[in-house]
Amino acid sequence: MGQRKIIREGTPMRKLSLKERRTTFKEVALGYNLEEALREAERCLQCPQPPCVKACPLHIDIPGFIRLLKERRFEEAIEKIKETNEFPAITGRVCPQELLCQEVCVMKRIGDPVFIGRLERFLGDYEIKKGIKVPEKIVENGKSVAIVGSGPAGLFAAARLRKLGYKVTIYEALHRPGGVMVYGIPEFRLPRHVLDAYINYLRKLGVEIKVDYVVGKAVTVAELLKEYDAVLISTGAGTPRFLRIPGEELNGIYSANEFLIRVNLMKAYRFPDYDTPIKVGKRVVVVGGGNTAMDVARISLRLGAEVTIIYRRTEKEMPARREEVENAMEEGVKFQFLTQPIEFIGDEKGWVKKIRCIKMRLGEPDESGRRRPIPIPGSEFEIEADTVVIAIGASVNPIIQATTPGLKADRKGRIIVDENGRTSLDRVYAAGDVTSGEGTVIEALAEALKAVNSIHRDLES
Ligand code: FAD
Ligand code: SF4
Ligand code: SF4
């Protein structure tokens, strides 16, 4: 047998030209073609005890699907991924893979890790192009589940439960299903045709999706429990947090949530074809260092603004995905680190025109393990801005907790669940950001899978 050739360098992903990135909402990362995917698959060592599988929250059989891909058995490779992951074209794009499966990949010791997420995306896109297969026959089990919220957790649970034979109805407050994947993450990172393909697949499976339906107002969880055998709450964390500093009520200052909903969901960037305008000035300042801040900044840039991100720690501590920070920098977003706003200053008409800031230094690590930012006395200065977006995180949506007696939540309003997604109420389960505060898509999927397993176990017995 010939010796195996080790390829140390990972296969790069082609990107849209910078010119197009700055002026359009087209997807930036272009994905692998067949040749690139086969080359990258070749790099996997097929480890007998693969650390990558352990590190993936859904424990996808990574060497298994890569081997099938390498052998050009694409349908089987997709089936392998779908043993635990319903949405590979989404996770392949937005999962923080560099911190999960790829972080522990054995190839990292001698070169680049295998770019697992890109291979997953390749197969997910292949499946969407071919048309996602629906099982020929679902054996109905006569039981029903209501799912509240149609973000990744809710959609994922719906697909799994329906395939197990449950009648599934999703209740969604907004007019489109998808949660943050439709109103938060912009099209240049997650094109809507990908999400639409999965939502069509759910509909073909027989999942009913009721939009414009706020549970807690139109119907309560107690009422749902009379109609359904179980209720899964996956309402996410969409309540904006503010800085609580003087001047925050001025015109031109948005929460990231409001900004993103207007641009992404109501298509403000296509005004006047769509009728929800958003006023984005020439100088946009975004406060924050997470994925949300990067998305807001890159959207503003595409709307023609000069954009600065203000972050109170250094580049190293930014929680955003590294790839997206690099993209933002390449596209021309400026960064001002170790800076904290302390006051917004307006003009005579009540519009923001300046931000008073203070310089920070880093002290000892806090409970999150990151070094605490400390203001430097006497270092105040001003920055000009005509639009400000506050992207410093969000809290859980509280309406269900407030209208469901006996449902236990912690002091931040997060629904308390055991390790299997069960809440304090019988037949009520929860998953995703509503239990964790702010998480990631893959964490939401992994929690949804646990809740689905619990529902199935509890309702079968
Ligand atoms: P959500 O996606 O928040 O969905 C909850 C749904 O419930 C919403 O549609 C909401 O309208 C609905 N709802 C709320 N209350 C009710 C009610 N009372 N009745 C009916 N429906 C209700 N994660 C990553 O892994 N990678 C990324 O690159 C990434 N980028 C992000 C960028 C932005 C701008 C944001 C905001 C988040 C990002 N995240 C990212 C985080 C990720 O999107 C979330 O962790 C994930 O969406 C959580 O999923 P979820 O299903 O719990 O909730
Ligand atoms: Fe890696 Fe995320 Fe895919 Fe799991 S879901 S294999 S962690 S990219
Ligand atoms: Fe392949 Fe890396 Fe996983 Fe080993 S750790 S099986 S090389 S992807």
C-alpha cells in the first residue's frame, strides 16, 4: 500500500470581490466547488477516536461524512450528517467551527485543521440544489406538540418531532419564520434561499407554521397544554440591552435589534420599493464587539456609511467570530478599542451628533474569564456620529415567563431547564437562547435535540 500524502495547507474559500462586498448584500463566502471539496476531504486523517466529533455539540460523525464525500457518495454523506443535524447548509456557514470541531482537529498540530464547516456547507448546498428529500411515509403516533418560536431551536425540533410521527405546530410572533436567522444574521452571511429551502422542507414534512402569533397574548401556554400533548418554548433572546447613559433617547440611536429588523426583515435597504425606511447617516458608530456588532457595521457600510466600531476591551477579547472581524476590517470598518461611551450629545433638533467617550485599560479577569475594562480618569474625548447602534447584547424575551404561572426562570428571566430540556412544569420543555441567555445557533440545535429526546421519552411512557 502506498504511503498516504499529508496535505498541511487547508483549501482556501473564495470570496466575493471587495468592490461587490461594499455595495451589495450578496453572499461574501462563495463556498467550495467539487474539486476544492474533494481536495479538502482528502486532508482528513480518519482518526479512529476523532476529537472533532466530541467537540461538535451535535456529535456529527465527521470522519464518516468526510469519507463518503471523498468517495463521491454525496447522498450518503448527507444522510450521515443528517443523523443528528437537520440544517448543514446553515451550521456550515455560521457555526463557530474554529472554536469547536476544527479547534481540536488533529491536523492542527502540523498545519491547518480540516475545514470541516466548509465541507458541511458544501454538502448542505448540494442537498438544497438537488431538493431536500422528505421521508416517503411518516408513521403518525397520534400525539401533538406546540413549539413557541421559530428560530433555529424551534425549526430543528419541529423537523425531528415530525419525523418521529408527532403532529407539530409552530407559533411565531413575527410575520416570517426563522428567528435571528431571518431578522438578525444578514443575507451576505446567510442567504435567505438557504433558510427558505429548510422552511419549505418543514412544510412538506407537514409542520404547520402560524405566524403573527404571540404566545402569551393571543394564547397562553396553559391553553396550548389543553390542545397539545407537549409544549416546547424556544422564544430566544431578542430584548435589547442599553448602555443607560445620558442622551440615549436621542434620534438616530437604535438598538441593534431594531436596526437589524428594519434592514433584514422589512428590507429597508430596498426603500422605497419596501416601505420601512431607516435613516442611516454618513458616520455610523456601532457600540459592541460581538457578531451582532460586526453585522450591523457591515450592513451600514453597504448602505454607504463610514463606520466605526467602539469596543471597551481589545481586539483579542472580541466575542465575534474571527472570520467576520477580518471580513469587517477588509471591507473598511474602523475599530476603536479600549473605548467606552459615557454620553450622547444631540443637536438642536434632537438628533445625535457626538459621542463622549472615555479610554479604558484592562484589569484582572472577571467572572467571565475576560479581563475587566477600567476607565482611565481624565481621558475623555468626543467622536462625531449621526447614527449610533447599540449592540451590547440582548436579554431573553420575557412574555411567556410572565404569563405562565409555575414556570421557573432565573433572575435574568432565563427559563430554568434540567440537562434534558425539561422545565419546572409538566409537559413543558425549553431550548435555545431562552434558557442560555445568548448562545449560538449550534448550541440552540443541540439543546433542541435534547428537548426532542425528552419529549419523545416522556410521551411514549
Ligand atoms: P431565536 O433565533 O431568537 O428565535 C426565537 C423566535 O421566537 C423569534 O423568531 C421570535 O420572534 C419568536 N418569539 C419570541 N417570543 C415569542 C412569543 N411570545 N410567541 C411566539 N414567538 C415568539 N450564532 C452563531 O452561531 N453564529 C453566528 O454567526 C451568529 N450571528 C449572530 C448575529 C446576530 C445579529 C445575532 C443577533 C445573533 C447571532 N448569533 C449567531 C446567535 C444566534 O443567532 C442565536 O443564538 C440563535 O438564533 C438562538 O436561537 P433560538 O431558536 O433560541 O432563538
Ligand atoms: Fe463543526 Fe459546527 Fe458542523 Fe459540528 S455543526 S461539525 S461544530 S461546523
Ligand atoms: Fe479528520 Fe481532523 Fe476529525 Fe481527525 S480530527 S477525523 S483529521 S477532521
